[in-house]
Amino acid sequence: GQQVMQIPQYQHVQEGEDFTTYCNSSTTLSNIQWYKQRPGGHPVFLIQLVKSGEVKKQKRLTFQFGEAKKNSSLHITATQTTDVGTYFCAATDSWGKLQFGAGTQVVVTP
Amino acid sequence: DAGVIQSPRHEVTEMGQEVTLRCKPISGHDYLFWYRQTMMRGLELLIYFNNNVPIDDSGMPEDRFSAKMPNASFSTLKIQPSEPRDSAVYFCASSLAGQATSPLHFGNGTRLTVT
């Protein structure tokens, strides 16, 4: 099955700054999902992107699906301490199984 | 909606013992998934069910692992005998439709420690 690669693996952010995490695939994706897992918690679904070039916003979070549907990004503006956690992208492989990326662990410094 | 319910939250057992993890999916969800999460391997899909029928168990590590779903509201993941390398957080998740189109709703997980 395909793999989705997430970068960076770790992200240290000063409170109030912006940052972006990326999800890349060598193959075309049918769709992509993003999840957030707080420390000690469980993954929580954030959003699903389906269309080429699609952009969706959730308050300070902006999700984008690349034109070629091979990559996706999550941009967070004005980072807050509540943004701490690991952000996973997940994509369906050719067997219909959802494959999770390794995640980007975000640490916010007040 | 109570969400996906897993028990126990924590399990500490000795090598060689049998471990049974339990999951109650969200009512009305036709799909149930068992995932394992470790630092080294991340989130791995072990097995999933559709309408109580196992569809894909290719992620189950070896014969020591087995999963059942006797009805729409209950599933178990059993490890017998357990080994220290089985130590991980095991998540159960359910979804309304297939994972290709429908978001997964995860339970709080069971943290398993095998000594």
C-alpha cells in the first residue's frame, strides 16, 4: 500500500506564531483526512479533503489538498497552547485501507 | 452519544498471560477497527469488521492475536499468550461507512503493559 510522509516530525512553536505541517504521497490520493491527538488522548477527526485544490478552514486551521492530489497541508495561525498535540494525516491506499502518517508532534512555548 | 467505549483503560500483565480488550462501537456504525499505537510504528491497523464480519485481518501481527465481533455492539481483541513487545496503546474505532469515505471515531484506548 501507499505511504503518506509527514514533515516535520516535530514542531516547536512560540505562542502566537504560525506554522505548517505537510503530508506527501508518491501516488494520487482519492481523499485525505486529518486527525489531532492530544497528549495521552486519542485521535480526533478534524476534516476530510476530497477535491483537487480544495481548501477548508476551521477557525485558525487551514487545510489544503494539492492540485495533483499528492500532498496536503495544515496551517495553523496564531498558535495557542491548546494546539499542542500530534497531527496525523491519513489516506486510503489502493486496497481501501486508511493509512496514517507518522504525525507531526507540536509543542507550543508560552 | 457516548462515543466508542473501550475497557479496560489500563492493563498490566505478565508475559504469557491472556489479555482481552473490549470495545463498544457507536450505535449505528457498521464498521469497527482495531488499531495499535507505538512510538516506533505509529498507528497500525490490525483488523476491521463490517457488519460484524471480519474483512481484513492482514495487520494482525501473528496467531497470538485474535479478534471477534459477536454482535453489532461489542468486539474483543485477545492476545494469548502476551509478550513484552505487545506493550502499546490499543485503540478501537468505529465509522458509519467505510474508512475511505467516513471519519473514524476512536475510543480512549487501552494502554497495555506486558512485563
